[in-house]
Amino acid sequence: MGQKGHKDSLYPCGRTPMSSLHEALDQCMTALDLFLTNQFSEALSYLKPRTKESMYHSLTYATILEMQAMMTFDPQDILLAGNMMKEAQSLCQRHRRKSSVTDSFSSLVHRPTLGQFTEEEIHAEVCYAECLLQRAALTFLQGPSIWAQEGAVRPRALYGPSQAYSYLPGPGPQHLSPLQDENMVSFIKGGIRVRNSYQTYKELDSLVQSSQYCKGENHRHFEGGVKLGVGAFNLTLSMLPTRILRLLEFVGFSGNKDYGLLQLEEGASGHSFRAVLCVMLLLCYHTFLTFVLGTGNVNIEEAEKLLKPYLNRYPKGAIFLFFAGRIEAIKGNIDAAIQRFEECCEAQQHWKQFHHMCYWELMWCFTYKGQWKMAYFYADLLSKENSWSKATYIYMKAAYLSMFGKEDYKPFGDDEVELFRAVPGLKLKIAGKSLPTEKFAIRKSRRYLSPNPISLPIPALEMMYIWNGYAVIGKQQELTDGILEIITKAEEMLEKGPENEYSVDDECLVKLLKGLCLKYLGRVQEAEENFRIISANEKKIKYDHYLIPNALLELALLFMEQGRNEEAIKLLESAKQNYKNYSMESRTHFRIQAATLQARSSLENGNRSMGSSVSL
């Protein structure tokens, strides 16, 4: 449909000579290559001269800054990334057609007017949608980062001139309202950007599927961008609990997991600018999201397949070494995982944020091995160097110290009781709310506020459950046996000790964790008995109400392994419908959703085992 002879060949049917767009994409691919070889500053320096003129240079530059901000959680990094992404969006806007993308593309799909768009304009649309999505992510992140620490400085860009660079006061009703207002405005802005981005990607996907679509000179990069956005939206939306998804569907959102995975897999297999971003998103999905928010059944073969070519090409690439460590950990190969994470730390020294991600993983690796001193060491490093959640890090330090035996030497100079008491004062204040994992740590720490506190029985192993760590140790009998021995000793101590207000809660916690170990050791009947004890004591539990729905969830997963899917679904429905306002409720709902989909899929396929089940 292009007008031949026009000085600007029109897209998508027109062809252009070696264009500035083509040159820009080649240069951005070079910058990306620098980034993947740990040359982070070099990548930014290479891009910077053209960030004011080239939308791809500007977007790539801003994306690298955003990745840094996501890892540091530092307010200044987030502000810098946000400003750069805003500039990139403005640059994309200048290259777009003057009419709105929704109006234009709605008519494009149905009328033969594709030739009205130049290749540059069509690329501007996908870059614009990407900017919107990334700015939305930064908007949501800005809330916690701005008032993450007491005394944090308020950036001028987010507040009025009279408030600029004022210090945040301590918590109190008189200060809560402005924070709530700022937070609400941020979330509304973020929500609008998400919706606009979603609509743009949806129209672009329709365009690519249209019979009138003809491939331009740089079509693979354009299509890769569409697949990245469409895949990310579909995959993310499909993972949400049913009640949230229904609300989003009411305002025009929808998500299909299979379609999302297909789009990302196609994007990952192409040779486009965004192929590696599709790979990273898929690796996050397979090694984090389906693991922490799912049932622990990870498509590890697919993750390894995605990672292998990049690890071969970038053997010292910190990003890929990190994912290699995650894969080894999920497989239960803890020593191999430790080696990979250590290699990741040694591979580069410029971005300490990669080190912090590895420290978190190393902390858990040594937890699985029951090596409390090493686990404490990494929790301590995180508490001193990283800003994501001081409360969680300090809680973990205290938790590891409490796991030491009475005869064990503690060379660290910290006292677990004092550390536990410090946790409530370290929470991130986001309009009066905090991160779920912090809420959990704070609730568990409160018993230490008493002058004569009653110790938590096995806090490190309890937090390990919150992060689905039993699905890791369950891969290795030696690890499971070691953790079960620790749990059994804690159970014996509770039985011998005097009764107190926490006795039933602590005993039920031990039963939950013991049941998990027994399940992975194949002692199914004993595991079921331990899970049922928790339900039997439901009315006696005073504080740890999360134990009840999670016991039902674990019993359902046990039934699913036995092919008892109908019984499992009933338990999952009970866990979802009958319990509210407990610790880590959202995470439990994500896991219930994943298990329910898995059980129903097995029933529909006539498969009574978990052998061919799907995750999330």
C-alpha cells in the first residue's frame, strides 16, 4: 500500500535504503553486547552521544539505568532512570504520527491505509509503548524508595518547591496524609501508563497479525518489540489470582499464559534487539515467578535451553552466571549453585547490585545446608550494603543467630534479641504500609519486645518456607534429612518446655515444616497426619493464622501427587475462600491459583498424576 516514488518509502510495504534507524539499531546492539560482557559504563558512554536524537539510543540508555535502579532501590538511581525514560518517551512521541495510536491502528487493521506509516513511525509506536511500561514500573517503585529510610531527602521533581529537599519526619498521623496523597497519585499515574501501554501493544499485535502487514527493512526488531510487550502483559496477567484478574478484565485487560509464553519464546529465538530481553523475562518467569509464587514445579529444561547459548557466548556475563546459579539451586545442586554465584561476584566489580542478588541467593544456599555462620555472613553483608529491605535482612541475621546451639561460638558481636527488637523500626513506610516479607518479619519479631521474650523455635526454616525453599531441599535426600533433624529437635524442645501463649502456634509451625520434609522423603501418610494436626488446632492458634490455609495448600499438593485432584481442588477452594487477613496472604493466593490450575489441568487431561502438570 506504500506510495512508490515518495522520498520517504512508506512502511510496512515500502523498502528503505540503509537508514539512520538501521544504523541506530546496530549501534544499540553493540551497546547491549557491551552490557552483557559486564562493560556497563562503556555501554552507557557508547549510547550517550545520541540519546537526544535517536529514540533507540535513548530507550536503551534509559533501560540500562532502570535495571540498575531496580537492583539498587536507591532513590537517586530511580529518579535518574525515571527522568531519562521520560526523555526517551518524549523523543518517541516526536517520531510518532500525530494522531493517537489507538485511533490510527483501529482503522489500520480494517482499512488499507498501512502505507500511511513510515518505518520510523511504526518503530516509534513500539518504543513509546515500552517507555510507558517502564515508566509505570518506576512509578510504582518510587513510592517505597522515596521514603525508604528515615531522614531520606524528597526529590524536587516529586514534590512542590516549598517541600523540596525537606526531611521526612518520623511516623505519625499528622504526616501520613501527604504520603498517602503522593502514593495515590503515583499509583494512578502508573496505572494509566500501564493501560496505555497495554492498548498500544494490543493494537500493534493486531497490526502484525493483519493480512496487510508487509515486512520492512528492520521488521525483526519491530516484531521483537511487539512480542516482548504482548508476551510480558499476557504472562503477567495470567498469573494473577482470579479475583484480581476479574477486576482487570472489567476494565479491559486480559491475559493468556500460553500465548504470552509463545510470544516471548518467539521473541527470544529471533535475532532482534529485544531477543535477550525476552530471554531474561522468560528466565525470571521459570526460575523465580513459577518457583516462589507457584508450586515449585519449574520447567527447568526450558530455562537451561534458553540460557545455554548466552552462557556459551558470554561465559563471564554476570547476568547469565546468576541465572545459571538459580537453575542449579532449583535442581538441588547447592554446591554447584554456590560456585556459580561466587563466579558471578568475581566476574565484575562495577555493579555491586549483582553482588547483592548473589548474596541473597548464597544466604539461602547455606540455609539449605544448615550452615548458619555463612548464612549469617551474607545476611549481614546485605544489611550493610543494600537498601531493599533492612528489616528483612536484620530479621534474617537474628534468625540465623537463634539457630546456633547453646554451645556454639558466635563470633559476630550481635545479640539476636536486640536484633529482633530492632526489626519493627526498620520497615519501609509506603503510606503506612510495608513490604509483605517485612510485615511477616515484624509480626514474628514482636514477641521479643517483652522483657522476658519467648524465642521463636526455628525462624530461619520458617522464612525458608515463605520463599518455597523446601521445594529445593526436597530434590536432595541428604539436605532434607538434615533439615528434618533440626525440625525434630525443635519439636522435642517444645514438647519438653513449659506451655505459653505461643505454644500451639509454634507446635503447628513445626508440624507444617516437618510434614513438608516427610512428603519429600516419600513418607506420605506421616506428612498428611502432620498437615491435618494444624487444621485440627485451627481455633487454638492465636497469632500465626497463615499456618491454616498453608496447611490446606500443602495437603492439597500432597493429594495431587497421589492423583487425588478432586479432593485437592476442594481443599484449595477452602483455603482461598475461608481465610482472610493473614501473613503473606497474597503469596499464598498466588500459590493456590497455581495449584488449582495444575489440578484442573490434570483432571481435564485425564491424568491423575503430576507427571505432566503445568506450572502457574
